[in-house]
Amino acid sequence: MAGSVQASPGYQLEPSAVKATLPTNYITNFDFLNQYLPDTYEAEFERYGNRSIASFLRMVGAELPSNSDLIKWAEQGRLHTKYVNVTSAGDAGDDTAVWTVNDADVTVNFRVNQTVFLSANAGSASDRAVITAVDTVANTFTVAYYAASGQAIAVDTASTAFVYGSEFTKGSLGMEGSLESQDIFFENKPIIIKDKYTVSGSDMAQIGWVEVTSENGATGYLWYIKSEHETRLRFEDYLEMSMVEGVPAQAGSAAQTYLTVASSQVQPGAAGTQGLFDAVATRGNVWAGGNPTTLSDFDSIIQRLDKQGAIQENVLFVNRKFSFDINDMLAAQNSYGAGGTSYGLFDNSETMALNLGFTGFKRGYDFYKTDWKYLNDATTRGGIVGGAINGILVPAGSTNVYDQILGKNAKRPFLHVRYRASETEDRRYKTWITGSAGGAQTSSLDAMEVNFLSERALCTLGANNFFLFEN
């Protein structure tokens, strides 16, 4: 009979941080006549290990300054034009025909004497022809077929068309018209992220019995050091989570109304920012309906990547289930996998620990795999069902874009954070102390307030090269 992980006892999800000093942090038993005084461990036991989930953007991106409320960049469009919904008014066998481009929001840019390949979308037939006339108003082009049998595609059949060259007669004039490059412009805006930790001067003088360690390695028995340290760690996690989960506020939404800047400010009505997941879901590729678990599934992903930027090296940041699915898929390619004797090139030594995992594979492209703690952590996306994300494919390397702020081409990582900064103000990661305790002498408040602030946005360049794996 197969076993299973029992629901009770389970993992704890109750918050460990509250808006009050915890009385359990101090010894409260002062009965010195009690012969059963407890032995106490001075240091905390880190039962959840490293609780921070931030590291993803540090691994795949960079941080660059920006001095504007809006960040804009241009990405290259396609070099060649292809229409995927064209229909012919001519019947099969016609020597010439007028084709209509039905693709949404496009104007035909074919030119006279260009040669065009036509293919029925259902795969029934194909034609090659030379363009004899173009009507940009009616969005049509007229062709003369190379085949003596004329048009092979049936009338009004949805087809695909693309130009593969041109042909002119001797002594003829040159090409009529020219094509202008068209970039695609994207933008994002930074958001202001804040946090604060407050402790009264009296509580700062209270000695606890648990030894704590601050983020700079200082140790002591002052409990506020631990709380301030965890506030800092929590804020650093928020910096990354905001860049991953952020969405722009839609017009008319309650968030847009609540976060609207007063009309006297520089940029009224701005709210939200586009994070990684929203950018890829909107402008990238999405795999839905469970994890890809077979080579044929990944072949579909690879074929889509072929139609995009065809970046050679890619990194898969996945949750634990997706990681195991990839391991099992790769293990199944070994002829001994079913028998459980070997997954890879092992010497079968009795002292060897059997490695049942893989760090990557190559199939057309190089795919490297790593676990993403954010998708596994029980207090973040771990265990989420509605809107669950199982992983994301991120292209490695950098790309050239035209930065409208700099006014020139710049090489940027596909993922990078822009933070507000100038010669006099750096808002990448600000922290300052106010009050009259803890060395601060800025007000009459009998407390120490540690403030945190950052203003930043994530730029997802070439989102068409990313893949989001939804549940």
C-alpha cells in the first residue's frame, strides 16, 4: 500500500512578526525556590533555514540608474513580412488573381515585381507568383503565377503569403517604393516601495534571554536587533517580489483611484508597474495545462522559440514538481531507466551516492535547470493553486535596444531593474533612522524608527523569448 504525507502535523504558516513586543522573548519565571529551573539554549535554532526568497533577479539581471518617471525602450520588429490570413478572389486554374490581406491592423507592404510564396493554411496546395500590382487602400495585391496550370489554391481559401525575392525584365526601371524600419516601443514606470521598523527607547534597554544576530554579524541579547534585521530582510524580499508580481493598474480600477497622484505632481494618475509574470503573459509565450513532461512537449516549446529570437542558451527556473518532471523525462531516455539501474554515466560504485537529478539538457537549444525558492516557499507561491506558476524560461545573455532616455543603442540584459537616481539622490536602497533613541536625534519621539525606501521598475526586454509555465 502506497504511503503519503499526512496532513497533521503540518508546516506552520502563522506569522512570526506582530505589531507588539512579544512577552515570550524574555524570562518570566522568577521563582528562585523552584528547583526545576530550565536549561536554556541561548541561540535561536533556524528551523526554516534561510527564509529569504530574494536572489532570482541578482542571478539573471542587473541594476541600472534612471532619472525619469517613465522608462521607454524600442525593440526590433521582424525583418521580413508574412501575412497569415490572405484569400484569393480567383479560382483554381486562373493565370492571375487578386489576393486580399485580412490580417488585423496591417497594411500590405508588398511591392510590384517581388516574388511571393503562397500556401493554404490547411496544407492543401501552394503557389509561387510574381506581384504585378499593389493596392494599399484596398489592402490587395495582384499576382501572375509561374505555373502554366495557374493557381493551385482554391478560391477564398485562408492562406499564408511571404516575399522570397524579386524578378525584373532587362532594361526595366528599379523597385518602386521602399520600406522603412518600424520599431516596437515599450514602457514601464517605477513604483515606490517602503517599510519601517519602530522600537521605543525603553524596549531598546530591555535585555532578552535569546542571543540574536544582526545582518552585519553583530550579536547580542537585544531583541530589537533581530526584529530590525528581519524587517530589512522582508523589505529586500519585497523589492524582488514587486518586480516579479507587479501589474499596471487598469483605467477605472479602485487601485488606480487610490494611488492617483495629485494633479499638482509631475505624473498624475500613475499606478502599478509591469512585473515579470505579467510581461511574459502579455508579450511572451505561455505553456498551460500542466508541466511539459515529454520530449514532444519540449519540441513544441522549441518550435515556438524558433519562431521568436532563437536564443541558444536558456535557464529554467522551476518549482520542485516541475524539476522532478524534467528529471523523470530525462531519466526515461536512458535504456536502463525503467530498471532503475542507471540514469547517467555512473561507475556503479557501492560507495557512490546515486544522482537522480539533472542540471540541464540540450535539444536544439541548451536548457539549464534550477529550483526557484520563491515558487516552493510555503509563505509565498508554494502551494498556490489559483493562478499558479510552475516555472519560467529566461534567455541567457543580453540584447541591444534603443534607450530613449539615453538617446542611443545600449546593450542590456534581457531582465534588469531600473532604479531612480541622480547626482544628489539615489533611491536604489535608502535607509535612515529617525527619532531620539538608538543614536538618532531628529525629533522628540522616544523611539527609534528605521525607514526603508526604494523606487524601481523591471525592464523585460525581448519578452517574446521568455516562456511562462502556468498550472
